[in-house]
Amino acid sequence: MKHLIYLSAVIALAVSFTGCKKETTPMVALNEKVDVTISKPETSSSSFRNGAYGSVTGTARVYETNGKYQLALENFTSSNGPDLKVYISKEQQPVNFVNLGSLKSTAGNQLYDIPVSINVKEYTYALIYCQQYSHLFGYTQFTY
């Protein structure tokens, strides 16, 4: 019985250490782009920095089109993992944040709609975050 309990503990520990290493996000490069003829940038373009659990490159910028906002990830790449989400946040760690949805791909240009009900200017960070294991893969901070 002791061996069974010990084995269960070892398996649980192994799973927790490898949690965000399992690759479940699509890897096909996307090419979604903002129509700059009708959209205007609301923020500066800012480069991603790596978090403790991943590698992220590229830039993020918020655009406004006809009163609606979108987060654009441009020339983007990310290491893969399960349950990767795109957040905008008031802080570098997601305490006060808005989940914009699952990361569409680990590469390319991507657009994420920002809900109209929030004051977008309060959210100065974009995060790539493994929601299941609470692991920050990368972040960037922009200014309005």
C-alpha cells in the first residue's frame, strides 16, 4: 500500500512539472491583419518579453475601428503549450485581466476582439498565459 501511495505521488509530481510542455496550440502561421485604411493605432507597438515558462517574440498593439478595439499580435511566435490564452491585463501577472480567448496559433499575425464593455485604456499589458497551470509564457506593455 505504501508503494502505491508513493507511486501516485511521483506521478502527480511528474505531471505538475511537465504541465505546460504538452503542445496543444495550432502551429500553422496565420496572417490576420488590421485594415489600416479604416483603423487607427491606439497604442504604441511594443515587443514581447519572455515569461518564466515560455519564449514569445513579436509585437502587440491595440487598434480602434469604428468604436471597436482589437489586439493585434504582429510577427508573433510563441513556444507551445496547453490551454494558452491571450489576456489584456492591468498588471504583468494576471490579477485584473480580460481573457480574449485561446491563442489561435504559435506563429503569425493574429487579431483578438476586445469587449466593448471595458475601458481599454486601463489595460496596458498583453499576456500569453497557460490558464490551466497559471504559467506566464510572455508579456508586453504598451502605452496609450
